[in-house]
Amino acid sequence: MRSDTLRVLLWQRALDPHLGRWSLPGGRLRPDEDVETSIRRQLAEKVDVRQLKHVEQLAVFSAPERVPGPRVVATAFLGLVPSDVDPEIPEDTAWHDVAELPRTAFDHESIVLRARDRLRSKLCYTNLGFALAPEEFTVSALRGLYSAALGYRVSATNLQRVLSRRGLLEPTGRTAPPGRAGGRPAALFSFAGKGMQITDPFAVFRPPSGR
Amino acid sequence: MRSDTLRVLLWQRALDPHLGRWSLPGGRLRPDEDVETSIRRQLAEKVDVRQLKHVEQLAVFSAPERVPGPRVVATAFLGLVPSDVDPEIPEDTAWHDVAELPRTAFDHESIVLRARDRLRSKLCYTNLGFALAPEEFTVSALRGLYSAALGYRVSATNLQRVLSRRGLLEPTGRTAPPGRAGGRPAALFSFAGKGMQITDPFAVFRPPSGR
DNA sequence: TCGGTTTTCGCCTTATAATCGAAAACCGTG
DNA sequence: CACGGTTTTCGATTATAAGGCGAAAACCGA
């Protein structure tokens, strides 16, 4: 998240094929690592890995013609960086608004869109939203993240109530200073689900309560 | 689903390594096919592909030591067969209760369990349950599927009400004959979400209704 | 016809989400 | 320092969805 828009880190290809187009960071799998280790290693060249708050497999892209030449099977990942970290990124990379992607290399546009859809879905039935938020955040800030990622305005009132009832918001007691125009200082919260997996789905058909 | 238990199709290895152990159907990716085409081809040798009502990528398993010898990266799939089809299966394959897996080859047990967890999750926030049901089914039968897959009893009353409100149950007008002991004949329903993707998630943070 | 069985449905309770509006707490300015 | 403008917070209310219970419906076999 950057200035209330959902972004993706892309780098501009310096080689043919598709020279100049923007592509997702990645690279070849080494024989001694699994795919998650590999993508974390690849990303370490672009972003500090410790800043990745969440990493999950997205899907395998394996169409025979997805890249020119010999076939390349790609395991795509969805990785989330909190909105407050602003990592040093190399010259040839940039954060791009997911809503206005540039001309991408290969099938990378569809990969990004798939990742966006996955994020949107999971925001609605998991705690994944907290992976986009800083350690401490205001309800307004969280509302901004949800709104930008989902593409529609969510109510701060309702967001706070829903997350509170689920026991996910822990008040830190501290407050954030108000903006230039004043306004009541916002209370700072942290994610309360420390023991909880950030991707644990909410139950819908719950087990019977009586036992 | 077989006699109200969740099963998985496994075949018994005839070769070393892990001779005699049970393993998931699968095989090597050919250069001219993508992974989904490949797994459908592989399965065609075991089960008629047309009987697969749903196929989705589960995850990539890529630990360097997951199989002896040179590393093999596997893309695992979750495939669902309706409860009423009873395909011809080869001699060396069998349906195994997921709750009581035999000694499996490699990491296939963890793959199966991961698939089970995915199924359980998705039953709660998608229409995936209908992929396990016949074209026409009674609410009781559906309840049996949900109960067996989820591992806890769900109420037929509530299941019907919830799915009806979502507009997913279409009455066919026909009824199923009662069992030996009698009882009111159950109405037959079909899945009403014909245009709808079976995996479309239900919204939780819904877009504002007023617009 | 009657007891046993299974399905279906209405009614009620509970749980969760959405909406609204007022109060709280701050800013800058006159 | 009072005031309008601003943002956050919270209580009260409404709306919607799910769960529980029991009665009625519809069938069987004897």
C-alpha cells in the first residue's frame, strides 16, 4: 500500500525477450531450496525479506507458450508488505498501481490480477488485512487499507466493531497525533491475534455450540 | 464420498522406492501441456475425467528431500467427484478413508491432509459442496456430505434454510423414494447457481448496499 | 388403522453486520 | 479563550443471517 492505493513491485526487463516491459521479481529454483525459500531469496535482492509480513503460494502458471523458448513453469506467490515500510528498492524497480498496470512481460499481468483477487477474497474471510498494516495503526488507517484493496469504501465504524467483536483489536493505550486540520486523536491498536494464524478462516458453518 | 465418509483415490506403488505404499495418482508434466491438462490426463487412466466435477490447484510441494534421488517438484490438485458416480478403477487403486490413511509414499499424507483442510474451509465459504453432490439430491444427502467432509454434524434444517436464502437450491419438483423404514419422501433439488462459479466466495464485508 | 420413521416447515432465539447520529477530542483563528 | 471546522469514537437502533426446537406432513410395514 502506498498513498492509499494497492501497488505491486515490478522491475523493468533489461534483456530480451520483452525488453523494457515490467515483470514480477523472481528467478530460477535452486536444487537445494524449496519454492518459498527460493522466492524469499530472490526478493532479498529487491526488498528486505524481514519486511514481508505474509507470503503464500498463489498458483502455478504453466501454459506451454507463456514465455518464448523452452517452457518455464512458474510458481507465483502473494507477498504482503506493511504500509509503513518503505524499503530501499533498486533503480530498475518501482511500485505500480495495480489498477493501472504498465505493459507487462509474459503473463505477469494476469498473475498480478489473480493475486489482487486472492487478496480481496481473503480480506473478507481471514485476518490478512493486518499483514498490510503497521504494528500499530488507527482504525482510520485500517479502513483506508481495506477500502483501497477492496475497491469500495468500508465504514470505519463497522470495521472497528466487527474486528473488535472477533477479538482482533488490541488497544495500545496510545494515540496518534491528529492531522493539520485537527480532529480527535485516533487511538492506536495492534493485531491481537498473536497466537492466531493471520490466514485462519472465519468459520461460517460453525461446529455446534453445545459440544 | 463413499458411504458417508470422505475418501481419496490412492494407488499402491509397484516399484521402489516405497514399494507397496499408497500414493496419489500423478505423473510427469509433458512439454506440451500445462499442469491442469497434465493431471487430467494422468487421472484419465484411473477415472473417467468427465466425472471430475471440480479441479483446483492445491499447492506446490517442493522440499528438496521430499522424494529420494533427484528433486521432484509436485503441483498438487484437489479434484472432486460427485458421490453418486462409481467409476471403474484399476486393480492397484482403491478409495481410502481420509480419516484412516494407510502408510503413504513420500509426503503424500500431508498432501492429502492439506487437501482435506482446503475442502473443509471452502465448504464454509463457497458453493464447493455441490461438487460432491449428484445432479439431483435431497437435503438429507447434502447434509450427509457436509457432515462427513467437515467432521461434525450439520443440521439439515439449517443447511436447507441457509442455502435457500442464498438462492442455491432449485426444487426439481420430483421426490426421492423413502427408505425401507418409510418416512416422508424427500424432495429433490439441484444446484441453482448454474451461471455461478462453484468456488465463488460469499462476501463478508459487502459493498455498501446503497449504491 | 396405528406406531415408527423421515422430511419439511413455521416460529422463536441468538449472533453478527450495517446504519445513524450524537458526543468526544482536537485544530486554527479571531 | 470561545468558536466553527474536523476527525474519531461510541451508543442506540435496525437489518440480516444463522441456529434451535417442535409440530405437521408424508411415507412404511404390520
